[in-house]
Amino acid sequence: MAAVRKIPDHYDPEAKLISGSGIFFLLPVVLLNLCILNFDRKTFLDWIGILAALIIGLCLMMIPIIMIMIGFSKFEENREWLKTTSTALTTIVEREEISNVDEYGVLMFDWRLGLKMLPSQTTICPGESIVWMYVSKSLYKKYANKEIVCVYYSPETPLTFLLKDEL
């Protein structure tokens, strides 16, 4: 049985995207609320409409704030995990681009790298010499001409690791 890399539980590659999107959408919502406050308030119905619009605007403002908080909490979890990791350089032994057809007849691709096992990993899987990891297409292309990668791994569970470029 081949050794396969495990991804840390806290790892979310889209955390940066979530917090960035939250920051991007916060500005228009704040501007919308400021515009609502500047409406002409002559009658009682104007006040009611502005108050309702302001409540909706404040509720909309919570969405990007929550997105920013989720992104930062994931960043903090990642940073805490990194404090407990060890780093090592290892060699890319094999590369594979796997294509298969799913049940709907759609051609799917997977990209994986075979890394030479670290000494701490060979104690867990003594008969193996390669640990396989699935990566994105962009990461696969990035490592197309590279032979050595830096990994951050958990000493307690050495098969749980991330590449430096995945952080």
C-alpha cells in the first residue's frame, strides 16, 4: 500500500480568498450605508424607509466582517500549527498527471507528486520509499522543473505535512 500525505485538519487553501473577498465587499457596503444616511428625511415615511434600509445595510455589513474573521481565524490556526512543525528538504522522485472519466462522462485530472520519504516517515511506513501527495495544477506546474521541496511536517504524525508553497 502506498503512503499518502495527510493534510492538517485546520488547513483551508481558500482562507486567504475568503478574507480578501470580505475586505473587498466591505467597502461598497459601508459606502451604501453612508449614502443611506445622507438621504433627505422630510416625512415620517422617509424616516421609516431610511431606518429599514439602514438595518438591512448593517446586516449586509456583517457578511464581509464574518468573512474577514473566518479568514483571520484560519490564518491563526495555521500559524499555531506551524509553531509545532519541523521543516525538511526532500526530493521529488516522481510526478504523475492522472486522467479518468467520472460517472457523468466528464474527463477529470489529478496531479500528484511522489516525494522521497523522510526518516521519520519511514518509521511509520517501513516498506515504502515514496510518499504521494495530490496537488493543484498550478503547484504541479510550479514544481515541474524543481527537484527539491521544503516540507513542514508534524513530528507526531510525519505523514501530515504541507509544502512551503501551500502555506
